[in-house]
Amino acid sequence: MLMHNPSYPVEVDRGKLIDSANLSVTEAANRLGVTSGSISNLINCHTGIRPEMAIRISIFLNTSNGMWLNLQKNYD
């Protein structure tokens, strides 16, 4: 598997998004207002963080959407 430095953006806060919040993928998707497939693709590194998703995650985690976009830009 190809390793990236920096890490894939969702690896940075997957614990907050799913694990430590004790949410399933479906519950996280419902809270973010997206499909569970979208979250699954995101946390499994099949898709990147787009601006709309950055906004949703930043609201959910009380972070900056710019942070998520910068993490994605650095990863790309």
C-alpha cells in the first residue's frame, strides 16, 4: 500500500468522527446530512474531502473548514 506523508485527512480525526463519538457510519452520516456510502468512502480513503464535506465536518467537530481543505490539499 502506498504510504503518504501527510496522512489522509480523515485519518487525522477518524477517531473523533466515528470512534470516540461512539457513532456508527450510518449515525455519523445522519448527523452530517450525507449518505452512509459517502462517509464510508471518506473514512476508507476512497474519496477526498470536498468543500461541502469540509463544512459539514467542521460544524460537526467544531473545527475550521479551511483546516480540512488544507489537509486535503497537502495530502493531494
